[in-house]
Amino acid sequence: MSTDQVQLERRGAQRFNVHLPVFLRVAGGEHEASAFTQDLSARGALLYTDMRLSVGDLVELTLVMPSQITLGEDMRVRCSGRVKRVIHPVAGNTFGVAVCLEAYDYLPAAETAAEAAASFARISGAHEPGREEKNQKEFHPRVQVLP
């Protein structure tokens, strides 16, 4: 076996192939955009959005973390993290964004996952358009740092 065939797994947490709606904004900013995940773990996410981001940007994601990741119930969380990679679109204006999650806040379970999903604007051509969330979310300081 050659060294080209051996690849080291650098991820520190199991990644799940889940497609979830996400509210996304640059930390401290007022503009909020919709996004959806391609995959997600307790430490990171690959998501797609129309928002232009750069490597190193601090971002906030608000989503319903599924039970397969929380090892309990589905849970609304607001994550803060840093953009590690941006995949520029080949066609259209949807960017792929890899985010390393640094901390997250647990939010009140004010709505079910289905209700939360219905309130997000869809950016994937495979989905019907939804309605955009009009209220801006206020950022809260980190309460838990990931291991």
C-alpha cells in the first residue's frame, strides 16, 4: 500500500449527513441569512448559503441540533464558530462554507423542528420557497465551550 492510499481522519467528532435549515449571520452583524447543512457534527458543519463569507469570519448559526448529535432530545442551539473554508459556486450564487464550531448556547424549545424549518427561506432549488424570518436574533455570549 502506498502512502497516497492512506488518509488520516482529522475530524475530532463523528459527522452526520443531515440537511437542516440554519439561520446564519456574521458575529455582531445585523444581516441574517438562511442556510442549510450538508453535514454536521458537535464540532463543525458544512453548509450552503447565499451569504458571502471569508475564511476567518466569526459566524453565528441558529438551528435545531438533532438527537443523533446531542445523544438526547432535539435541541435548539445558537452556535458560534469560525469559517475555515469557502467553496465558491460553479453556477448560481450559493457558497459552500465549512465552519469550525467553538461554542454554543442552548435555546428555549419554543418551536418544533418542523415549525422552525417552515420559517426558513429556502435557498436550495429542490425546495419550495418558504417565508423568511423577519425578526433579527440577538447574540448571547457563549455559555459552553466545546471540548
